[in-house]
Amino acid sequence: METNVLKRIFFDEHRHWDRFVAKHKDKLRPNVLKEVEKFRGCGNPRNGFKLLVCEGCHDLRLVPYRCKGRFCTTCSCGETEEWSRLLEQDVFQVNHRHVVFTIDEGLRDVFLLHRAKLLKEFMDEAVRLVKEYFEKKHKVTPGIIAGIHTFGSRLNFNPHVHMLVTMGGMKKTGEWKTYDFIPFEMLRKQWQTVVLKLIRRKLTMQEKKQVQSRLQKAYSENGEGFYVYAPKQRGNVKQQLGYIGRYIKRPAIAVSRIEAYDGEYVTFRYRDKTDGEEKTERIAVEEFIARLIRHIPDENFKTIRYYGVYSRRIKGLCKKLVSVWQKDARKWIVKAKRMLKRRTWGERIKEQTGQPPCCPKCEGYYEYKGEVCLEEGILQIKYAKCSVTKACLERMIEVVTGVKETKGSQEKEKAKERFEKRRERDIHMPAV
């Protein structure tokens, strides 16, 4: 199945998304419309592009801008990998636990209907339980990175919290204390009480009357509390962090899980949590779209948050305190002055393949020459390395916008010839 299958499902000749919007426009959140439209334009050169030129054969490569949207699977895969890489370098190099807090199945619709009121505090309350246990029991402040997932394996609405928790914490003196136990069975009952109180606290009297039976059922049918899971992590610390980091930030569905699309129905794989087996489900496109878009977060809603010694406000101070302590204790937990930066596209390709992006024709390296961006609905040249590049970009804009679409290939060949002539002139020009 081709990688752009999700785009075909939404925007092919059947126009499923446009028909879905016309039918359900009054029920769709504004941010859903915004994110899906960003996904529609992802990779379209009409929204801007960069120009790369091969140093050997002068082959031109147009690289369109990406949407960086929260719904786009193409953008989210690269973003997830990069976030995970930065995470495993930036956190304390100690063992971590992957802790999961879930809720009763009957309460999922309550969170779906009142997501704006409940989801933020839902994550905060789960973290508070873990923090309070460590602060009271061990007298330390742990580091916690929490992420909220609203999706299950079948794309059903199933809000639950994933946490990356340090197996240790910092004392007020800056000393680091280790431990290796989380009483998740004890936390189950506390978590059940916290969730039920949260719903009653945030909903109005009329809304509480509508869900009272669900709350009562969720309490009576879960005698041991809601499910809390905290398996021990084994192996290399960085591998643990990389795996858990990718899991916390992963999208609702990977394109590789979509097995078939025939214009009317979508077939996708999922792992059944009840028996652990992999199964397939075939549903209508409208149902597939409805399941998928409900997991698009509200605008400015942070699905990943940092707490304790990982809190953005005090993380720098905590690293300095631990750094002072570890010099005396000679236990090197973290490098406080490590500088981290995001990798460029070329750097990622080089790390994966061992060499920079190469031309498929002559295996020469591509050189960045300039780029075009969209300003007030018009493509404008943002940067051009030289006058020849500027002329080439102007012709590309004409081709991309359809002004000279029929002559697109001819213009590309002419631009290539200009680069070759300029290169020959530079080679034979005597030094001044």
C-alpha cells in the first residue's frame, strides 16, 4: 500500500472529506477543519518549496514545504523520531518506568463529550498521584514526562495517560536518591476516586445528572479501582527512553496499518488487547474518518507535559544542583551543559545512510540554492544564492502556479543548461 493512502482516502476523486464536512459541518470542531486542510496541502509546491541542485550533473530537485500539522502522518513520524532522540539525550540517565493510567470503558463517552473540560486536568491528576507518593514516601521530587492518548488500537475514543517516570528523585539538597518500586496496585483505587471526583467537579449539575448512572456503574464494577500499569524496564537506558518516547508521541494510526482501500471501505490492522492477537477490521470510509478526526487535539492543547525535575521552569536549576552533588559523589547521572539541537533533513539522511542526500543519476551531492515561500497567497522568492538561481526560481513559480505548465519540462531543461554554462564559465575564469 502506497505511503499516501491516507491522503487518497480523504481527498481522492470520491471527495470523501468534502462530503463529510458538508454532512457534519455543524458538529466539527474548528481545529479539525484547520488541521485536515493543512494535511491536504502538505507536500504541495504551491505552498512553498526549496531548490536543490546536484553539484555533478546539475539535476534540479524541488523539495516542497511540509505542513508540520498534528494530523499529518508523514510529518508526525519524523517529528516523533526527532523528539525521541532529543528526549533520550536531555533527561537524566537513570532507569525510568513506563506508567499507564486508564479509565472504565463506560466513562470514555463522558470524556469525549466534555473533552475541553476534562482532558487537561485528567493528565494533571494522574501525575499528581505519582508525585505525591514519592514526595511523601521517599522525600524526593521525581522527573515525569506525561503524554495523553485519546485513541485505542481500533481508533475508538479511549483516553489514557502514559508517563515516563524516573526511578529516583532529587532531594532538597540536590542529592539524587534511587528507588525501584511503584505501588501501582495501591494507586488503582486512588486513581478511581480521583477520576470520579474530577468528573463531578468539572461538570454542571445538569451534565452530572446525565452521566450519574455511568459514574455509579464505573465505581461498583471496579472493586480494585481503575487499571494502572507500571512494568519494569530492562536493558540500555537510552533504548528504554527512545522506545517509550516514541510510544508516548505516536500518531493515532500508522499508515502501514492500513491494508486496503477500495473507494468505499477501509481495512486496517490492530492488535486485540484481550487476547494479544493481530486482527483486521473493515469499515466504511465515513466511519473511518469519524474515528480518526476525533483524536485531533484542540488548538494549543499540549499532549505532552513535563513535571517535577523535568518541569521547564526548574529543569535547568535541578540539573545544576545534581551536577554539584555528582562531582562529590562521583556518580555521573547527567551532563548539565549538554547542548542539543534539532537535526536538519540532510543530517537525518546522512545518519540513516552514512552519506548526505545524493543524486540518483550521478551520486553527486545536492547543494541548497534557494527557496520560495507563500506570502499573502502569492509565491515569493525568499532566498536565491545568485542571479541564475533567481531566474530559475521565477520560472519554477510559473510552472508550479500553472502559468507555463505546458512548458514545465522545457523550462527545467533551460534552467539546467544555465547552471552548466555558469559552472563552465567559473571553471575557465582566471583568478583575479
